[in-house]
Amino acid sequence: MSIIVEPKSFTIDPEGHPRFLPLDSSIHLKLSGTSFRIPAQQSRFVFYEAKADKLPAWFVIYSTFAQPATNGLNVNVQLPHTVYLLQKDRFSRQDLRVEEAVHDRVNRTIEFTIVNSSDKLGRVNEWELKAPGTQQRGGGFPLLPLSRRIVRTNWDSTRPAESLSIRFENFVLTQPLILAVK
């Protein structure tokens, strides 16, 4: 199997979709290999060393596995390894706010926007919406510096959500939820 290792920078739009770019010149990356072949039933490790001119910094290392054609079918699999080089200071409650929350009764969804107004990179570990007798949880995602993230979820309850809790590594941001109804 042939392997190609390629680093890339990326941004994340408010909807959570990544956009990949050439590796930023302020990120200095040393890879132990970028192209090689792995014989059947063997393995290979690729080591790396990363530094950045300014923290935080982030990038992804894509490994593309190419299987030789069998019966005319070429198979390529890309596996990402995401790297975050973090600043020393962690998020605090003051760095974050919920900017907007909308309950769409017709489509039975709730959408809220989390805003990171700091130059820190951090991660939402989990979020939870609650109403009497109902709760909805969602998984984590990174919050890049000076960014916003829109979270959309199904909401099948006839009652509107009343509170939102967002769990970070060192605190939970909990607040009553005032929903605009659509």
C-alpha cells in the first residue's frame, strides 16, 4: 500500500464545515516521512515535531492510503490527524457568550450561536438543552479564536427549551434560554 502524508492548515466556518488550505508559513513542521510503501501485514509510524510562531495554532496531517487497482478499481482512503498547539491560558466564562437562540416550531429545531470573543482556542466538550421532561445533548467541537459556531439540533418537544449548558474542560457555562420563535 502506498502512503502519502500531507499537512494542511484549515479554518472552520460558523456551520462547522472545514476549509483546507496550504500549511501556514508560521507553522514549522518536521515529519519523519511524507511518502512510503507499507508491505502486507506491516506497519509504519510517522513522527512529527511542530512549532508555531504564535499560539494558538492548528493544522491537520492527512494520510492518503492508496491501494493498487484490483479488477480496475482504485481505492484511496484519507485519514486526518488534527493537531492543536494551545496557548497557556484556558477559556474563561468571560471569553464566551451565547449570541442567539431560535426555536423553529415548523421544522422542530433549535439553533443557537456560541461566540468566542477571545484570542484563545478551546473546545466545547458537550452541550445540553433542557425543558421540563425533555433534554437534548450534543457532542463537542473546537472553538477557534474570534469565531462563532452555530449549533442546530432537532427539538421534538412541544415545550420550548428553557436552559442551555455548555461544558468546557474547566467550567460549565449555564444560562436560561430566551428563544426567538420562528
